[in-house]
Amino acid sequence: MKSVLNLILVCCLATILVGCNPQGEKVRILYWNIQNGMWDGQTDNYDRFVSWVNGQNPDICVWCESVSLYRSNSLEPLEKSERYLLDGWGELAERYGHKYLFVGGHRDDFPQVITSKYSIVPVSRIIGNEKDSIVTHGAGWAQVEVAGKTLNLVTLHTWPQKWGFNIPSEKREGSKAANEGDKYRLMEMTYICENTILTDSLAKNGYWIMMGDFNARSRVDNHIYNYTEDDTRFLVHDYILSNTPYVDVIHEKYPDQFFTTTGGKSRIDFIYCTRPVYDMITDARVVSDEYTTPVRNPQKLSNFWHPSDHRPIIMDLEIK
């Protein structure tokens, strides 16, 4: 009996000394393409946005399209001096309890931003190389330490058009017919993976998470799309599943269900992770609630929706 009590005492002291939590540390990751820097949120100083984020209580957030580009409810571009975001992210993130910030690499006004309750270590801001490997909206790789484990966070937003990058307007129909947009996205994805997870020979056993707006369909959802087997819209996700140790979180959790991530019926936003991360997931879901479900702008301004044309994804981890 005495030896058992001594063992318990030693274990308790070890837990105190190393700061271990036998139940694990719970971490919530929230990803969302918020369309033009939360275009919808300017009308109320982002109060609804902040209230919703606070309600989710995320520990790490990844925001796609994180620059204020237009006045709300209009197609009127904002002058750079008038844009609250990108520069205002530090202030905005503090309103939902995040003090750390990372801005991914970007060539244009569509970067991804990571905000976090944990300190963020920047690793790489990815924009590609001129002229044949340009990553149009950029990507980022940052690390966060949680419960003694290093989480590698890769963010991305690939080329959105059916035609290829930098194709002049008079040649776009031909480019679309040749599926050059899909092929360009494949180039971007290859470049991003080769400069992130594929640099790590031990990645299969590591803690990697890749998330973003992929602007591409996955073959695993073809029971919804009914595309031909050789459809080039599958190229991006075929590459990921064939060449990296990533698994598709939502599909793995719900193999017989389909969840759109847009205002239509397309799953183009994904969270991928390596198996050690997947094994720590306690919940993962596409969020379609009263606030986040996209509603088309009544004036049919471009393809703008309220609050965004995309839906968020939440992933809960218990890290031991």
C-alpha cells in the first residue's frame, strides 16, 4: 500500500513539475474564408463577427481573404488608406481574445491570416517563383507549440478561375477549354507541398495541418458531382492524397455524408492533417448556423454573399 501511495505521489509531482494535463490540452481550430476581409462586417464594426467568434471560443483561427477591399453592400473599392484590414487584425483579434498574429505570403490582396492564443513561430511565407510557379494568393507555414508538441500550420488559397493565371481576356475561353485553371491550381498545390510538408522526412509521424480555400473538387465527393473519372477538377486533391501523408478530415469523419462549404453545393474548403493529428480529433464539422449560412446579396452584387460566400470549418483536438 505504501509503495502505491508513493507512486501516486511521484506521478502527481511529475504532473505539477512538467505542467502535464492527463486529460490532454483541448485546442479548437477555426478556419474560414471571410470574403474580402469580412465585407459584411463593416456595417456594424464587426460586432456580429466578433460575437460569433467569441461564441466558438477558438484557440487558433485561420482567415482567408483577410483584406478589406470594398465598401459593404457595394462594389466600390476602398482606397488602401481606408482599409481597416489587413493592418487592423491585431486590434480585431484582441476582441476575441487572440494576441498573436501571422500574415502569410501574398502577391495580391488575398492573404491568409492566422490569429492565436498561443505564440506563433513564422516558418515561411510562400509566394512561388517567377514566372512559372507563382502562388497567386500566397500561402503560409507557421508553428504553434501546444502541450509539448509542435503543430505545423499551412494555410493556402489557390487560383480561383477556370482559365490559367495571367491569361488575357481574349484568350480565356480557349484557356478554360484546355482546363488551364485546374492545371494551374495543381502547380500551386505541388509547389506549396514541396515547400512545406514534403521538406519533412518524418512528416508522416508529425503534426501537420493544412487548410484553406482549394478552389478544387475532391474525387471522394464525386457521388455528388458525377464528373467523369478523368475530370481535371480532381487534380489538386488527387495530388495531395497520392503524394503526401495528409488525410481529409471532414471526409474521414463523415465518409458517407457531403457538406458544402459554399452558398451552393461545392466542397472547396478543406482541412487536411497527418494521422497523428487526426487521432487527436474529438470533433470536426462544417458550420452552417444562423450567422454563417451564406445569403446571397439581394442586389446580386458580383458573387457577394452575407456574411461570406464560404462556410467555416471547426476542428477540435485533445493534445496529450
